[in-house]
Amino acid sequence: MPNLWILIIIGVVAVMGFVGARQRALSSGQGDIRNLHSLPSFYGTNAMLAGLIPSLVVLALWTAFQPLVIQSSVTHIIEADQELSDGQLSLAMTDVRRIATGLELAIESGRLDLDEVMDMRADVTDVRPLLGEMGVAVGSDVTPRDLDAAQRFVAMAQTGNLLKTVLVIALSVLGTAFAFVRTSAVFRARIAVERVTMALLIAAASIAILTTVGIVLSMIVNTVEFFRLYPATDFFFGTRWNGTSQLGVLPLLWGTLYISVIALIVAVPIGLFAAIYLSEYASPAVRSFAKPALEVLAGIPTIVYGLFALLTVGPFLLRVFGSGGTFGVDWMSGATAVITAGVVMGIMLIPFVSSLSDDIINAVPQAMRDGSLGLGATPSETIKQVVMPAALPGIVGAILLAASRAIGETMIVVLGAGAAARLSMNPFEAMTTVTTRIVSQLTGDADFTSAQALVAFALGMTLFVITLALNVFALYIVRKYREQYD
Amino acid sequence: MTDATASHTPQPGQGSETAKSSLFTVSPRTRRRNASERRFKAYGITAILLGLLFLCFLVYSILSKGLPAFTRTVAEVELTLTQAQIDEAESTLLKTGAYRDLMIAELGEVLGDVEPEAIQRIVGNPGAMLRNFYTANPDAIGTTVAFELPTASRVDGYFKGRITREGQANSTFLTPSDLDLADRMQEEGIIKREFNWQFLTGAEASDDNPVAAGIGVSVVGSFYMMFVVLALSLPIGVAASIYLEEFAPKNRFTDLIEVNISNLAAVPSIVFGILGLAFFIQFAGLPRSAPLVGGLVLTLMTLPTIIISTRASLRAVPPSIRDAALGVGASKMQSVFHHVLPLALPGILTGTIIGLAQALGETAPLLLIGMVGFVALRYPDTIASGFLDSNSAMPAQIYTWAARADQIFYEKAWGGIIVLLVFLLTMNIIAVILRRRFERRW
């Protein structure tokens, strides 16, 4: 039975439980809700939750894990006669899965029944035309081994689905019935419902932890796998990268840092001065127009900046600095370069720096400004000698956060920075970054067992650790600063 | 206040060795200080103007390069094909080529003395469209049918100014004399420009037929993803914020959650893509390029944003509301769900819409779960299959176009960006309106 039907049945049982338990509570309190411990709807909700939660949890887990169990069991059949490499195995599994899909379709459409499918033998029946009839194209003739595995696949899936249906519906009915029986005037339904609600709230809050654990686990497992294929020292200290046999991270880190530094050189002065002007000089009218206008820059998706770098800024810089350009210097040979990506990323970071700094400057107590102005300092002297020193830790924190954004930024560098990994000082050359390489190693039909694909996880881990360290450090500085004036 | 010059206070009886200070003459030092004040202010104004200039430049380059994608150049032809001609065309090896030749012959009669190759270079390859039409409408055979067929992408580029006459001087794909012919056809009303509906409703197209490419299918893919994101991140985010803001005791577990949320908000988006690839595709075996997987990844990415804004709006509800509810006998849970949550709802919705807008424009994680390079040629068959069928998403589609070689795809990419920004703008305007109308100041 498909999951949709199971869900509908569970839903109907839950609604019946709600109505039934509510009714039972009312009648147990002689129709007067003052005799009940809780409001009638709590009794209903209690019965509903008792049926819904266990059955939904089981349904979700079963649906998630059944394919894994079947997969491992079928793998045994395929590997029974010979050892296969991971690549061959995954190819064979794909074949088996296609055959199994065809067989399932045949059963569903009533062309065959389950017993007929189980009795099929590859040397007797020609399976391929049958599968073709079902709209499943198989590359070569079906071998007995594959058919065996596919039959096992189909059989297990059928039994599993049947068991799942029975178990889930039974759980839903039993849970509801249990809650229904417990329902009486003295039963503390509200306490029970609130306890369940609280558990759900905690579960939702824990997803943040699960996500972090998921990120770290998914990267650590694959990174460890990568370091078994490729020595860690070569990865961390290698100065060459070609994407296949030489996988040294240093050129990528260099490109990343170089572009980030250029981005910060663009973004920090503009963002900082904009924040100072907006918070210290601007009239409310200017502020109410300029601040949202600058923040529009932050709301634009990075793919737009990427295209802007590739098709507008890059060609423009090429016209200025390229051969036959405005300055007559031949420094730039292609539109994609460190400076292209850096400048565009800087534009993207302006609102980031300006709104963070704005908050921090505004948090400096007015009394400090008043004191300085009262002693005869000009506004700019007040800002330079009083406000800025007080806000400095926070601003450093903001710049570090901007740096972490720059390091993790992907689309601008994918489109604007180029693909050549090199250790060079020339900002007009194309260079590549950690994020760009993650994308290029993992797009397309990646085979997850090769060092070329796994290196992306090691790169991701490096990126994650660097940005995490920057964020933690930045937050530490910001927090430490806040304590001074609160 | 700027005129105070402390060191120059004259001492009585000391003579006039130091310059006499007066409120009416400005001392050099004051002048210096005032100049530096003006400079400093000018830096600030320059910074803001630069920021706004970048914004204008960005908007200008999007509009100027993207708007042409919304029009297309079509050639208008009236064809009267007989059954015999159709049969003959069907019997050749290159059927669509035969249909194209029929059309070129018709155009040649209208235009008079021109070589058929030139016409072909102008009209491109409309054979398949013609053939599909006649296969679908056999009644039309023998009658006169007016077709509006998109021209070759270079001709389209010529009329939009993307391709110049000088640039084509040595081209064999479209010669200068072809351009003369195209100009003539425009004067005679055969070639004209019209609004390109196909760009809004169409699907990705192959390199041979770039004029047909449209963003419609990937808009649908984006909608599926946004549905998943909304359905998951709103309830989970609100539940998590309620727990952290209203119930959580101060202990190590809740500290851990807090630290995790603030860190996840700053994790680069591509890392979420790696998580999606390793967990949802590699481990859980979900299909690549499926909007469901994209939605799940974007949900994890959006959750911190939604949690942070929801907590802020819960915090903005004054404690007196809670106290009043508790005072008339509500349980803690009831006070939160019946009183605090409804009052915080506008703020929560605003935060959710902004989070969704962010997710809609996010590209990097989608690259890793296979939404790029995939050619989404048709709409999903049923509503339910749309979640698991391979599809693209708007930003991924734009990236795919940007990575193509043909110039016309760049135009499509800019046009796609306009469509994307229109969606984002609408969402943000809705958020602002919600905030203005419903947000209460306590």
C-alpha cells in the first residue's frame, strides 16, 4: 500500500480518536466540564497524539531504512561469486534496481503476479522484452545473477511494505485505543498533552544540533576515506593542484585568501565610512533612504553578482587593463581574474560591513560623544578619538564576519575567478578557490570512491573549519566588547 | 564649538607675543581642523554615493542586458502545403529539413530573387515546428496557414543590437548581405519583434535551438523547493524558537543549541550542499536533481534565519501579556500558544518570507546536488511526481545559461535574473507590508 493511503488511514483513525475521546471524557464527567480535570479538547488531542506520533515515527523510519536493508542484503547475492570493486558494484546494483523496478511495474499492471515473478528464470524466459514492455530499458541481456538479485529485491520490498502497513496501522489503532480507554474525568489530559508538546518543541530545537552533527559527520567520514587514498601531508602542504593526481590545497587557499583580501579592501573602507556617515552625520531623511538602498545590495542573490562579474565587470576591467586597453598596459588576458571576483565580492560585502558597523557604532553610549563634543572636539575628532576606539573590537568582529563570508562565497568566484590553480601575486591573473574546486570536483557524475571526488569533502572540511574559527573568534570579540557598556 | 583654541588663551599683561585670538578671525589651526572635518564628512558621503552607484550600475546592467530576452524576432510566413508536398517531405531522410525547404521556397517566392541559403541562414531551423503542426492538425493541409516562426539566434541578436554588422564581416553563419536581406524583410513586415511568451513558459533548450529556451520549467522546480522549505522550516523553526525563548532552562544542552544555531547561520552555503550530497543522496539514496532534496538542503540553511527572527519577535511581546494569561489560570503552554504566539505572528511571517527569499536565490548547494547541467525539458507529469522528478531551479538554470558559450544564452541568463528578482522583490514587498500593517509597538 502506498504511503499516501497509510497516511490517510492514520489520519482518519486520529480524527476518530479525537472525537471519541472527547465524547468519552464529557460523558464521564456527566456532561459538565467542571467535573473534568482538563478541557474536553485536551482529552481528544491526547488520543489523537497517542495514535499519530508512534505510527508516524515508525512509518518515517521504516521508509528511510527499508531500502538500506534491502540494498545490503541484495549486495550479498551479487558479491557471492566474486569480489567486485565499489564502482562495479554500484553499476551492478543500478542494473538490479532497474530490473526490479520493471518487475514491480509488471506486478502492478497485472501483467504478472508475484509467484510468476519469483519463478522466472533468466535462462528460460527472456526478461528483457518484458521489461521493455514495462518501459524499462536494460542495457544488456539479464544474467541469472542479476535476475536472482532483482527477485530478492522485489520479494523483500513486497514483504517489507506489507509489514510496514500492518505495523503502522496497528500502532495507530492501538495507541488511540489505549488513550481512549484511559480517558476519564480524573485523567490529567492537559498535563499529558503538554508533556508531548514540550517533547516536540525540544526535538525541533535539537535539529540544529543534528544538522551540525550531520555536516561534521558527512565530511569527516569522507575526508578520512580521502586521506586513505591520498596522503594528508601532500594535501595540506602540496603546492600543485590539477584536480586529478596532484591535490595540494595551498594554491586554492592562496586564491581564496587573495580574493577575500581584495574584497575586504573594497568593502571595509566604503562600508565603514558609510556606516559612520549614516549613524553620525546623516539626517533622518537621508538615513531612511540610503540605509535600505544599501541593504538592497545584500538581498541580491549571489548568482546575480556572479553574472555581473563574468559579463560586466570582467570585460570592463579587461578593456581598461587588457592589451590595447585604456591605460595601454597589457596586464590582463581574460575577463575572469582575481581582481574581477574580488571587486564584485567587495560590492556584495559593503552592506554587510556597513549594517554591522552601524549597529556597533550606535551601541556606543551617547554620553561619550556628548562629553567629547562638550570639550570642544569637532564631530570628526569625536568619531576618530572617542567613538571608533570604543567601537573598535566590534568593528573588528564585523570585519572578521565579512571575511568569513568572503571565504565561503561560491557563485561569484565560480563565475568570476577562473579555474587555474596557481600561486601568484598578480591580481590580474585567473586563480581558483576552495569553493570553486568543491563545485567542479562534485558536479557531474561523481564517483564517490575516487580521490578526485573525495578531495571535495576534505576541501569542504577545511572551509568549514576556517569559517567556523573566524565566526567563533568574531563572536567572542563582539561579546567581550558588549560587556563594557551594558 | 570648533573655535575654541585652548593653548591661545591670552594672559593679561603678557603683551601680544602670541597671535591675538578672536572669535572673528579664524586661526590656522581651527581652519585645519575644520578642513579635516569637511574631508571626513566628504569621505562618508563618497562612500554612500559609491555604494549607491554600484547599486545603480548593477540594476542598469541587469535591465539593459536582460530586457531583450523578453522579446523575440519572428518571421511571418503564410504556407499552403498540399498533401502531395507533405507526403514527399515525409518520405525524405531529413523530414524536418524537407519542411524547412518548403518554407524557404515559399519565402523565396515572396522575396523574389534571393538565394535559398541566405533565407535559411536567416530563418534558422523551424522544420520541426512545422512538421509538429501538420502532424497535429492534418485538417490544415491544403489550407493557408500563417506561421510566426522564431528566426535564427544571430538574426535575433542583430535586431537587438547584440551582433553588429562589422562583427559579421567575415562570418559564414550570417554574412553582411544576409543582414541587408533581413533589413529588407523587416521593412516588408515579414520579420517583426514580439513579446516572447516562450521565455516565461518554456523549458531549457539545446544548443541548436537557443531561441526556444525558457525559464518556465525551472520556475516550477523552484516552487516545489520553496513549498518543501516552507512546509518544513516554518513549523520546525517556530517550535524551536518557542522552546528556546519561552521554556528552555539555562543549562549546557540549551547552550549547545544556541551555539549551534548561531554558527549554522554563518556556515557557507556550499557546506550545506556537501551535507545534502553526502547525507540525502549518498546515504539516504534520494534521487539527484530532485526538488525534494533541494528543498531539504535549503530548509536546513533557512532554519537558523527563521529561528533568529522568530525569537526576536517572541521577545518583543511584553511579559505583561504572559503574566496576565498566567494570572487568569492559563498554563504556561496555553499562555504561549494562545496569547504570545498570535501576537508574534506578523513578525514570524515577515522573517519566514525573508528566509524564503534568501533560499529562492541560493545557488551553490544546488550545484552539488545535481541541479546544474540537467536539462529540464518538460513540466512534471503530476503534482506529486514534481517532488522527485529531476528538475532545475531558477538560479541553477541561470548558472547553466551563464556557463554556455553562445551569446544568446547570456541574454537569457540576464532575463532569468530579472524574473528571479521580480519574485524576490514581490516577496520582500509582501514582508514589508505585513510588517507595516500588523506589527505592534508595545
